Amino acid sequence: MKKGVHPDYVECEIACACGSKVVTRGVQSHVHVDICSACHPFYTGKQKLVDTAGRIEKFNLRFAKTEAKKQTAKAGS
């Protein structure tokens, strides 16, 4: 391997906006992140699914109509 090409591998402190800090190793000595696994809504279980367009209701309405057509077709045969 060539000398002087690769960066130094040093101890790295990763700091989150929530105050959580993790010490690991990396090519930078300090990294600041906005969100981490300690404060991310997906990992903390506080994630809320919002259906703003009403897509689920529209799908259920369409599905109910097709199921009703199938049932009337079976009863008519």
C-alpha cells in the first residue's frame, strides 16, 4: 500500500442534537448529527403514521365495491 494516501484512523466522538454521545473510531475526530437512534421516532416507538390524502379510506371503499360485485355475481349464477 502507498504511504500517505490513506487518512488517519482516530478516535471519533459522535454527538447528537439530543445530547447523546457515542465514542467510536473513524477518520474524523468529531461528528455532529441532528438525529440518532436514541431520539429518532421510528426507533423510540413514537412514530405516527398520518394519512393526509385519505388513501386508505379510498382503497377500502373501492375494495368493498369490488367485493360486493363478486358476491352478487356468485349469488346470480
